[in-house]
Amino acid sequence: MYPNRMYVNGQWIDAKETIDVINPATKEIIGTIPNGGKKEAKMAVDAAYSAFKEWSKKTAEERSKLLLKWYSLIEEHTDELAEIITTEQGKPLSEAKEEIFYANSYISWFAEEGKRIYGETIPASSPNKRIIVKKQPIGVIAAITPWNFPAAMITRKIAPALAAGCTTVLKPSEQTPFTALKLAELAEQAGIPKGVINIVTGDAEPIVDVWQKDERVRKLTFTGSTRVGKILMRGAADTVKKLSLELGGHAPFIVTANADIEKAVEGVIASKFRNAGQTCICANRIFVEEGIAEEFSKKLAEKVAKLKVGNGFEEGVDIGPLINEAAVRKVQAQIEDAKQKGAKILVGGNSIKEEEGFFMEPTVIMNATDDMYCMYEETFGPLAPIATFKTVEEAIERANNSPYGLAAYVFTENMKEAVYITEALEYGIIGLNDGSPSAAQAPFGGFKESGVGREGSRYGIEDYLEIKYISLGLK
Ligand code: ADP
């Protein structure tokens, strides 16, 4: 039903062994992918290295045209791609369609942005010299992507890489490989030359090890856990690869007494419960000013109680399954720990339909304190813990008290307060009265242990370029 072979040098290839892919809503095996290894990983680099010679020489205009063809084919195949996402990842079909739209927006954005890779001339201090600055593609890029956005995490890396003139080897998550392979099939149909995009599926470590050691791979771009990000950062040292890392988050969500409460509740629903809470910018710690905490909690709990949990293909489902059993257990452990430390459950709190799939009720808890597991460790599930604060200074301090620095949210209608808080937060992305800040035109990335570099926006293409300075002597 889905493309189920690896795509290397324009060929669709198998491996000796296969890996099963599971539908998290039914626990059924939906297909298998090749368990590629060192051999295929090296073949992919050979192909990307060889393709780089021609691809990097094409004009930005030529590359843009091919990217836009890919864009059109993805648009035409939205329904099919969305079905693949819902089947292998679980999110509701409507969200899967939104993901395709979002994923594709990176392709159209970078197809244009690739034409605006400007250089510079700098006035020299010597009359006999001229200083010229050019930008060039870095070379072969290795991309490693997670399962929570099986399409968007791929296009966010591949589109700027290709637009800049780089070629790529990619390993998608073994849990959601079919979306990646379908995207590759459409890239092939669009006429993107062989070797420019290569996809190797299989166990991460042997594949990534080959890419880490190969000095022809000049950059590694990764989205996933901070734990794996640190391993990759260490591994990149031996060949001094450039790095883009988009790692974990633990987003604070601050609601002050000056907030529009309805708007803030909607913001939490958008930020916390999209993809069943499995995004790295999900609200994880909700800090509400004491005076409005009761009203806010009640309204949030009422809304959350109406969210429908189920198979993403069912009509009206808001929350699909979590990706696997371990994800359910983690949320349960956080809820259990919070209960023992005095939190009160307002709604939800249980796993459901466990015999069918990995379902977890959307949950809101009150009286959360900073010593609770859910308040210092990323949840990646539909649990919204509410804590209260007395002063804005206290909220900022607690929000910043985290090794993570990806997204933060602030809800207030008071402009001075908004400026004060947003400037004090140590986070790369701030949703000010906005629960869904991701967009292709905006720089996405984090402070501290949430990562290195930015994706999307004009900054996102810079991460795929080297700066070359030519000192022109005229004597
Ligand atoms: P998550 O917790 O979101 O699954 P991971 O960081 O475990 O995030 O996985 C993200 C991506 O990193 C996946 O493609 C996965 O296969 C890959 N990965 C996992 N472990 C390693 C590793 N040790 N080296 C390289 N890649 C890895």
C-alpha cells in the first residue's frame, strides 16, 4: 500500500531484514520497512556526494522550479499523505491534513528564499584591496527526524538544504517511515535528480554512525530528544560537522491577572492538546496568577472534558493515541507522582481503551508544584498541570528555571507587562496571546539545551550555507 523500500541514488532498494511499523490506534502491524545498515548508509553518502557536484551548480531559479513541482505534487496528494500520517502516527485526520499544509509551506517558502541568498562587499581598509563575501552550500547534509511530525520535520530540513544547493541523506523515525518514503516518491516524480534526496530506513545507531564518521557529510541536522541530541553533538566533534539541533522543550504558559481568560483557555487547548500533547512546543507548565486561577482552571477543565479521544480516522476525534506504550506510562507516572505530592485532578487522569491502542485521557490537574515530575520533565502527552503564582517576577523566575528554552507562552492584555515578561523569558519562541506560533516564515529554535540553530525563515537557510570571503588584491 505504501512505498516500503529505501530510496538511495534514485533506486528503491531493500535490505535483508525488515522492521515492523505499528498503528498506535490499533496496535496492528501496518507494514514493514527495510532495516538498512552501514552499507546503505554509505551508499547514500556516495550518491549525495556525487549529486552535489551538479545540484550545487544549478541556479537558484532551477532548484526553485523543481521544489515547486514537488510542492504541487504534495498538495495534490494531501489526502493520501494525511492518511499515511494518521495510520502510522495516530493524529486525527484533520490535523494530519494541516500537517501536510504546514510541511508544504516550508517547501514553497524556501523555493523562494533560495533566490535571495545575497552576498556582500565590505569597504576595505587598504585602497588596493576589495573584500567580497559569498555564500555557498555546505555540502552533504545528514538529517535525522522524529515521529511526531512525520512530514513537516522532513520538509523543514530538506527544503532549505535543497534550496541552498546542498544534497541530503535522511533517516526518518522507524516509527513513521512511510510518510518520508511517500515524500521521496513525490520528489522523484517532481524530477529532483537522483542522489539529491536519499532515504535510509532502519535502526538509528549503525546508520548515523556511518554518517558521523564520514567527513564528506558536512552537517548534521536533527530533531528529537535532548538525550540523543547530546550524543549526536559529541559524535559530530570528530569530523567537526556543523550542527542544527531542535531538541526537547518544557514550555511555560503564563497567564496573568490581566489576561483575557477565554483567550488563554483557547491558547492552552491549541498549545497543549495538539497532536495529543506530543509536540516540543506544547505547554507543559501552566502558571496562572492566583486571583484568576480558580476561574481559569474551571473553564479549562470544562473545555478539556469535551475533547474526544479515539482513532484519528473517526469523525470528530480531537485526541488520537500516543505513539507507544512507553509514552502512556510516562504520562501515567507523572500523574501518579503529582497526585502523591498533593495535586488535584480536575478532569481525565487515566489511560483508556488499552486493549485497542495507546490512548490517554486529556488531563488537567490543579495545585501543581515545581517539585512534581511533570513540572521539570517534558511530558509529551495530554497532561496540563496548573500552578499558581503571586507576582509576575515569580512567574518569570519559575518559567526560566529549566534547562530547556524552546517555546514559552504569555497571556496578558497589558502591553507593559507583555513587553516586560517576553523580554525576560529565556526562550527562543514566545507565543504572546498566541497558542500556535509555528510558521515557515518565522525562526524556530531554542535557547539552552533546547538546541542549536533555527529552522524556517530567512535564518533557516543560513544554517545550510558557508560564508566565503574573497580578498581581492589590486596591486
Ligand atoms: P523521540 O523521543 O522523539 O522518539 P529520539 O531522539 O529518540 O526522539 O528520536 C528522534 C530520532 O533520532 C529518530 O529518528 C531516532 O531513530 C533517532 N535516534 C534515536 N537514537 C539515536 C542514536 N543513538 N543515534 C542517532 N539517532 C538516534
